[in-house]
Amino acid sequence: MRIFKTRYFEKWMRNSELTDEALIQAVAEMHQGLIDADLGSGLVKKRIGIAGRGKRGGARTLVATNKDDRWYFVYGFEKNVVDNISHKAVAGLQDLASDLLSLDDSQINAALHSKVIEEIDRG
């Protein structure tokens, strides 16, 4: 199983207390079917707890996934900063999800090399 963050996810979550360990735990939960919403086209929503705030006051993440071996964190926001995202933004992220999920291994390696995505090290 491979877990990635896009550089845009990093940008949106830069000031957050969300850790890679929390993202890994979220993927483990999603792999077991614990997804908050399936938005279609390989895009799912997952709430992730932040220390001292839990899941209700924590982060909302949108993840491009084939629900098996590839998980890309593409967008995230803290609930106390943004209430929700627009339908137009979701449509754009669905397109991005389709693009990411169609990458072959050489394209993934190129994206990693150019720092468009970063792989989360699971130790």
C-alpha cells in the first residue's frame, strides 16, 4: 500500500497539527471501509482527529483512492477554518483523483522526483 500527499495538500495543511502518523492511521481506517463520504470518481472524504480536538473539531481530508493500494491526500482543511468546499471544487478534485489514479509506476516516480507528490514513509 502506498500513501501520498500532494504538494497542494501540504500547502493547505502546513499550519495544521496533522501528522503523517494520523494520515497513516486514517488510511488504515479507510482500508477497513471507515470512509465518511464517497464523493465519486475515486474521491473520498475522511475526518481525522487533531490532538485535543478529536475528529469533530479536527481536519477534513479529501483522498483520491482506488480503495486498495493507492491513497493520495489531495485536499485538507481544519473545520474551524473552513466549513465546507464548493461543488465546483469537488468536481475539480474528482478530475484530479481520476488523473492520479491513472498514473503508472514510472509516472508516479516522475511525480515524486518533481515533488508534485510526496510519499508518506510508513516506517
